[in-house]
Amino acid sequence: MAEVIRMPRLSDTMTEGKIVSWNKKVGDKIKPGDVLADVETDKATMELESYNEGVLLHIGVEAGNAVVVDGILAIVGKEGEDFQSLLADAPAKVASTEIPKNEPTSSIPSANNSQIVTDNSTSNDERLKASPLAKKIAADKGIDISKLSGTGDGGRIIKKDIDNYTPSSSDTGKSSIPFVNTANLGEEGHTDIPLTQMRKTIARRLSESMYNAPHFYLTMEMNMDNAMAARNAINEVSPVKVSFNDMIIKACAAALRQHPDVNSSWMNDFIRVNHHIHIGSAVAMPDGLIVPVIKFADQKSLSQIAAETKSMYAKAKDKKIQPAEFSGNTFTISNLGMMDIESFTAIINPPDSAILAVGRIKEVVVKKEQGFDVTNVMTVTLSCDHRSVDGAVGAAFLQTLKKYIENPVTMLV
């Protein structure tokens, strides 16, 4: 009997998925484990594998279009089998992602700075036998895919080939940033950039958070002299390099254990105080932000946190991170200190009740005894949802966090 393949929910925030390309066509034989299509979600581009066996009878969504979760992607069954009744019972629920026809679309830079050519000619890259996912990862890494040999069926280049590629000496020094022509002097122009699934979800969720959750902000300055000395000592014995952000994750986890009201979620009819501490740490990507989650952070050592964050950040940037690794947060940290930002405010990441914005460490001159000296300080700002966290509660959390940051040995006991 023919079976319907529907768009799965590949992340907790996903509402629709975009078909990047189909790897099978109508009439092809399908077996479990075959990659049917490459799907762009709000977090990453993933390969959609088949759990069915038979013949691909119908494709419900053309490449380039999006379909809502649970919408029909395809139908698999016996060759020649009638499947029209399945389509009548459940429409495909396609969500259009086309650019308005009246706008120029001849050369549109995508969110990862590569170019999308929308004329009818076939580019050299399209003639290569490579999965769209492999092409996308190669573009993100600045790899010339024409120099690779594929290990997939019929010499097809797959993700593994990109991961295992080592550039030759002739490749070094070449810029991976594509050249984009600017408009001629005196001419007006613009470029329409199609929204990725990630960017759509970021826009929707943060708009909901900003306008539904009444934000208030608490800012505090912390002395980092002891933290800098402690980090140097820790990294002399740690099996993996510990960053300041790893120390902040550990300190927040310890402070949340003492202030559980901050480790909460507004649930409309009640406030949920979480007993577990899962800390999200935002990572910037070309398409937007993704938030890998360090689960049970209060129960892990600094070296464990450092190893886990390093691994998940790499997965996120290579678009290999799995849904379980970027969901379930109870508190979030957004750190722009490495980008020389002194202080900022962040929008709460639902379903959390608070997010900590971390600025850079800077030297300041202070008066000490009979003279002056230089010390290192860091500014943090806590954004709180006033429905579930009161001002005094947020302030008490920051005071405890300050004690841990300024005397790191206390959070290691």
C-alpha cells in the first residue's frame, strides 16, 4: 500500500522546511536509508532519509519551495499504484518562498555570501555530481568543489568528502569571499536576499519575545583580575583550553542553583521553575544565530564545559548540529566581548525568563592607596521577563554571579 512521507519536525522551533533539492525522481526505486532530499530548516541543512521501500510515485513539493511541518513531501508505493486518494485527503500545504516577480533577481547574494544565479543557463557547479548540502558546506568553507573527488554513488561528492578535504599548498592565500559587483556610480540599485528558514524563525521568535515579554535590564560591572589569573592557572592543567565564556557558563550555572526563580519560564497560566540547569550559548553564523545548549551545566567541570562548547560550536558552524543539541535551554548567554563590544542588551530567548549579555574585558585606571593602578573589568547586562522575574530577584542573581566571577575558586568547590 502506498505511504505518504511528510515533512518532519526537525527542531523544536521549526514550522516549515524548504526543499533545497531532490536526490531522487519519480519512478526511482527507494530503500530505507536512501537520502531523498536536502531540507533547510530554521537551524541547519539536513539530509532527509527514507524509512520506506518501494518506488517514488509522487513528489509533492518542488525544489526551492517550503512546506509546513506534516505537509506531504512525497508518496512511495508499488510501481503503478494509485495514490490520488491520498492526495485528496491531505493537501501538500506548500509555503511559497518566491521573490516578488517585479524585482530584479538576476544575481542575488545568499545569506552565506555566495551568489545565486537565477538565469536559465547551467553553471559549472551545477554540472558537478554533488549533493546540494555538500555544495553549501563547501561554499561556507571557501572550498573549490571542482577539485574534489566524490566517494558517493557514481562519484557523487557528499558531505564526507568536504569534511575530509585538505587544501593543497596552491590553495593557500586565496580569498574565499566572492566578489560582488556594486552598482555603477550615479545609478540606484538594490538586492533582494531570500529569507532562510533560520532567519524567518529568528525574526518570528524574537519579535514575539520582545513584544510579548515585558523586558527590563540590570547592568553590573565585574572585576576580572582574579578570573584572568585563574584562567591562566586552569589552562596549565586542563586537557582542553578553557575560555572566559566557559567560566561564565559555569558561574551562571552555580548562581542559578542559588536563585532558581531566574531559571524559570512564563507559561501563561503559571510559572515553571526548572530544577535542571541547561545553559544556551549563542553562536553567530552567516544565516543568523544558533544557541547550542550545555545541559546540566552546574554538574560539569570547567574542562567538560570547554570540551562540549568547542565541539558544539564547530558542529553549528558546519551545520552538523543536531536538534537535541540546540533545544531545552533554561537560561541563555550572549557574549560579544570577543567582538570588542563593551556592553549591550539582548532579547530574551524563549522559553527562558532571562538572558545575560556579556561585554569585553577592558583595562581601567583606579585609585589604590596613595596612587593609581590599572585593573580589568567586564560589564554584563541581564535582560529579565518581568512577568516571572522581579527586579530584586534579578539583582540578587547578579550579585551572586559577581562573587563567583571575581573569586573563581568558589565555583569550583
